[in-house]
Amino acid sequence: MNQQHSTDTGSGGSQGLDEPNVYAALSEIVFADQPLATVLEKAANLAKQVLPESPEVLVTLIAGNRPRTAAFTGSLAVQLDDRQYDDGFGPCLDAAVSAQTRRGR
């Protein structure tokens, strides 16, 4: 499968926001004022800040049956995503197809 990647969104996790503050920050993102890639990068970084164990976070979008890494917080996430694209399955692809959140292990 062909894939594309956006730019690295940074390390995230540095502020260690709690869940209510992350929801507040998400609610302040104005979608009309910025490109989708920017919105997804912000959401990925916020998710990284609130999730336990400081995981890498990424967003996979599928258009025309082709996956694309739309936002990510680190290179490990991209490497794992590439592997899923090559294999044709994995938690990110499963989540993108089912529209459900999945956690890779």
C-alpha cells in the first residue's frame, strides 16, 4: 500500500495535561482557521499529553483505499505505521476502517 506522512509534530507529553484540560484545549481548536493537518497534529499532541505511559500517537486516514499517516508525535509511530501499511493490517489500519480508537502494544 502507498502511504504518505505529514511532518513530525514534536515530542508532546511535556506539559502532562490532565483529561479535563485536554478536552478544554481540544474545544478551543478552531477548525475553519487552519488546515486539517494542523488540527490533527494538535489533537495527536494533546492525546500524547493525557495518555498514560507517554505513548507515541498517530492519526491514520484512508482515502480511496489508501492509508495515509496524517499526524504523528514521533518516528517510532511512523515506523510502526509503515509496517502496518506493508502488511495490510494492524491496529491503526483497523481503527481507520472501523472508525474506532485502538491502542497498539
